[in-house]
Amino acid sequence: MHIKNQETLKKENQSLVLELILSESPISRAEIAKRTKMSPTSASRIVASLKELGLIREVSLSSDGLGRKALYFIPDEMSVISIGAEITPHDVHIGFVGFKGKLIVKETVKYSDNDPHAMANLLYQTVEDMIHSNGLGNKKIVGMCVGLPGLIEHKVGNVRLSAQFDWHDVPLAKIFSEKFGFGISIDNALKLRAFAEYNLDEELVNKNMAMIGFGTGVGSALVFDGEIYRGENNFSGEIGHSIVDPYGIACTCGNIGCLQTYISERFLLDEASKCSDITTMDELVEAYLGEEKWAVNILNKAITYAAITINNVICVNNPNAVVLSGKFIVNYSVIREKIIAKYQELLWSPIENTFDLKVTRLGSEGTILGAALSVQRYFVKNLDV
Amino acid sequence: MHIKNQETLKKENQSLVLELILSESPISRAEIAKRTKMSPTSASRIVASLKELGLIREVSLSSDGLGRKALYFIPDEMSVISIGAEITPHDVHIGFVGFKGKLIVKETVKYSDNDPHAMANLLYQTVEDMIHSNGLGNKKIVGMCVGLPGLIEHKVGNVRLSAQFDWHDVPLAKIFSEKFGFGISIDNALKLRAFAEYNLDEELVNKNMAMIGFGTGVGSALVFDGEIYRGENNFSGEIGHSIVDPYGIACTCGNIGCLQTYISERFLLDEASKCSDITTMDELVEAYLGEEKWAVNILNKAITYAAITINNVICVNNPNAVVLSGKFIVNYSVIREKIIAKYQELLWSPIENTFDLKVTRLGSEGTILGAALSVQRYFVKNLDV
């Protein structure tokens, strides 16, 4: 509990103006003053300092139908660059992202050794190569964030558990930061993806959004009032380990009947292996389309539980926008359509018209964009002009 | 997005000082200045105006072991009184609550007609009677809030759905306000109960808390960063209608296998009626304790699903405190202990040490206390000294 003094106020106002330009550009000086309820003098002063720092630019645009021009402000997209990365079970994805979320360049590198130090070296080398081969050496790179699945204590940079990599209490941010020589943050991949979707899809502006990911696991993430909902330890959204049937299938966590045992890739392939020698989701979906009985049974059950997941996330969180994502949704349109049809059948009626349902627009780049944007947001919030 | 000006700042600082006195009293002027990072002059000025309004009092307390006295500030408990009410299926509960949450007087009245206008009359008459018979006529009563189960759009005062009363889109706040002649707010009963628990249990200070209610329905409520989590329409926490078994028991909502069909009173009694002529939970629990097979089977299943509910709420929300409440928990200690034992068995291991589990301390007064406190909080936040 702090009383706000003049200095805090000044910084907050500077961040606010930059945020406004980021979200509303092109925007005029008069509009900035109006929207922020600031005097024209104060608005001019702050805008001038942001310009001097090279964070924003002035553009001359037609302000009416008569060809008269007026000055507007826009962020300088190349003035602030951040790096977003995502670690998935066999690949590392790295992207350099400009101010406002434009992906400048992206690389994917395969790895075989998931030792965190080896991964730090790989990340470092790739980032260095990308800076040099893309001529980004003279740019202001404000930081880097790495997303991965699991229980990620983002404040302290610790991986409490990431089942996909068999990591338990790995101080990953520290290991990466030591290699890079500057602070690197880590976060849960689905939370970052949700954050990117919220910030880059104009239809989601001011929405309270839930993202559901159906992929190697099942998870949910919320962006409410523009902020990622994290829970106490950043462990929220672990809906994959909510139990739906205490007499169901054993889960890798040691429990019985976790929701993910009905939906996620690994379990579907385990079930399929009892009836067939297929080893991939592509083959499973192909068998489903070919109406092979075992595939139809396995996937119909998965579709029902995915639909249940959508209902349950809405009942618990009451978002007004729901975004479906993950391999199961993005790669297989037939499955996606069936999930959407089924959830409409199962949805609790009183909440029918309380939200819009959408499919992710960001595809495989969601997490790296969200990671990079989270770094930029920190930069803007802590701006000290 | 508003730039803060001096006036907003002044009001915020006044509210902050009063909040500090409410949460930390007795507190000295020096401590107020220190905690708020305010100058002693500003602190004195604000404290003086709060005193003048009669909201706080000065007390002289020993400040060391030597018997020396110093001045401290405490809220004047009788300076701000608010009214909290709860509508349950057969009763209306009304309480007058002093500043800081002390229940001054409480009444329960039975009703038979659940027409909202009839209920407004009953509420009005009871409140009037309570004011007169308790000599509260000359007190500053700052407002009233009414809690009830269901989907309550608290911002507009509309009951979207309250299944217990068969109310659909009833503008309840307006109906009550017209009778009383001043604004009355309405809210979801479990959210208010959680708010009271958070504010009145010192062990919950600064906790991120989930409350789970097992009673006529099953619901959850969150208080995060001191605020009730509401979702978009105040409909969050409807975990009772999350589906756990698409091939389970029909729910009153028209779906199959909603979580509440395994736990809540009505469904347990429905199941019991197939094997016995009992009609109350007391009788069901008695039969369970008498080891009657049907009762043991029904309640063991309910205990398992209650335990699952606890796991699921924690997986999704990641609170660091969980408070169990509701008739099932409060009235039947044997059932409560079995639920707690079972959830320990079922809990997802990685989140084992991330929270404390507690049982509600407020009993049947939780909702009226929360309702009254929510009114006081609004008063303090919007203080205009």
C-alpha cells in the first residue's frame, strides 16, 4: 500500500501514453490529450520525450475528405525488438518480434539433448546467428522470454514440473541467463499463446478470454482485464489433471481418470495401439476418416470429452470469448468441427449467449509471439523516460 | 484509460488511509505516514478529516513496556453500518453489521411467497422493525446488499437464473430498491460468503483463496488479490454444471452427468428415495452411520466426487488457500472428515504443498457478513471527504 507521489505519477503517465499509441495508432496529439484527460502541454511533453527516444514516429495523414493533412503518432516498429522462444519436445522455436507484435524473423532448430545447459548453448548460438544473419546487431533488443509446457514458476524462473521433458525443479531462467549475460524470463507456453492471441486479434480487444489447448496435454489459460490470470504460483489452468472419472484410465501422474487421459495425443495413441500398429495422430485421424471402428470409438470419445472441457472451462471461468487451440484443433479440421458441434449440444443452456467461440489465428507462432510481447509489455510498463 | 490528476489522487489517498486503519488498527499517525509513504503533514490532514467525519477514533495506548502512552487510530465501529441479507429457499436472513464486520444484530424470517415484490415488502418491514427495536434510527446506514444462489448479474441487479426460486431474468435490485427508496445491490451468495471469510479470518490475509460450497448446489468462488473474481457476467464458479460423466445421471438443467448430480442434496435424496422413504439429509447421514448399504453406496460416491471437486478447483485456479463450506461440510463432521481424507488420496501430486485447506469459520452468517462488508467496501473506496 503506497501513496502515489509525483514521480510515480509521471512514470505511470508516460507508460500510459505509450500504451495508448501502441493500441490506438495512428493517433493525434489532441486525441492523446483527450483520451488521457491530460493537458495539451503535458501530452506534448511526453510525446516529445517518446519521440526523442525513437520509440514513436510522426506521420502526416489525411484527416478529412478534403486532402488536408494532420500529424499522427505511431510506434516505431523497429525501435523495440524482443525475442520470444518456445521449447517443444523436439524443437526450439525462436522469433524476433518488433514493437506491436510483428514477427521479423523466425527459426526452428531441432535438438536431441534436453539437458538445460545444452539447450542454453543451442539457444544462445541460434540467437547470435539470427542477429548476425539478419543485420539486427545495432537494434535495441529489450529482452527474451522462453515458453514451455508445465508448471512454470515465472517469478523465480523455476520449472517446478515439465512432464514432457522430465524436468523437476530446474532453475531454467538462471541457466539461460548465465549463458546470455542478461535476464531471461520463462513462462507457461499456453499462457503466452493466450496473451498473444488477446493482443494480436482485434476482435478480442477488451474481451475476457479463455484459451483452451488440446495437444500433447490439455490446458486452459485466461486473459482477464488484459492480464494473464496466473493463480498463486502460475499453475492455474491445469484442467488436464482435473478428474472426470475416478474409475477411468490411469494417468501418467498416478491418478485415475484425469481429463487428459480422454483427449491428449499420448493417451489416444496408447488406446489405438491396442487395436492397431499406428503410431501417429495423423494415422489415427486417417483411420477415423476411413471409418475404422476402433478409431471411430476412440476419437468420438475424445471429441465428447473435448466438448465437455469447453463447457467446463466456461462454467468455471465465465469468459466472454473462448479460443480453441492446439494440434488437435489446428491440424484436423474434421475433428475440430465435430468438437464444436458436440459442445453446442452439451453446453449448459443458461450460459449459451455469454461468449463468442473462436479458433486460434496464430497457429504455431502463438507462444513465441506471446513470449516476445510479454517482454515488450514489461519494457513499456517500466519505462523511465 | 485516464491520466490521474490531483483530485483523483487526493480521493484515492483518503480511501487508502481509511483502508489502512480498517485493516491495521490500532495504528499511529507515524505508522500511517510510513506505510503510505506520505508526509506527516498529509497524513495528519487526512486523519483529521476522517476523525471529523466520525469514521475513526483516537485511543491512547501504552506504546512500550514503561507505561508511556501514545495515540493510535481505530475505526469507529458504530459510525458506518451496512445491512447484509441472504435469501435461501425458505428463509430470509438479515444482519446489521458495523464497520470492520461486527454483526450487531441478526434476524431470520420465514416466507412462503417467493414473489419478488412480496419479498421486498417482507425485507422492508423486517429492516424497519430491526432499526426501531435496536435503536439504530440515528445511525449512518450506508447501504444494503442481498445475496442469493444462482447467476446474478450484480452490476445491473438482475437475477439471470436462480433455479432454487425458479427466477429467470428478475430485476431484483430494482424491485427491492423501489420499496426501500435507496439503491440495493444483489450478488451471488457464495461469492459474498467467500468475501466475508477472506476479510474476517486473519489467517487468510493476503491469501489467494478459493471457497467451495457443498450444499443445495455445488459452487466455487475465488478471492484473488483481495477482490472477488467474477468473470464477465459474475457467473464464474458454476462448477456444479461442469460435466464429469456424459453417460451419468440427468441433471435438472437438461444435461447429463453434471458434477452436482453426484453431490448436491436434491440428487442424493432422489437417489435415496429409490431404496428408502427418507426425505432429509439428516436421515440419509443417519442411515450412512448405521451402515445401511444403500446409504453407504450413495454417500461414498458423493464423498469421492466432493474430493474430486476439491482437486479440480485447485488444478484450475491455483489458490493458496482453500475453504470448504456448505451444509454438507458444516453440518456433518463425519462426511467432512471423509471428504478431506479422500481428497488427500486423489490430489494431483505436483500441487500438494501449494495451499492450505480450511473449513469455513463463519457458518450460516457468511453471506450476510459478506453482503454487508461489500457495501462498506464500496463506501470506503468511494469516500469523498
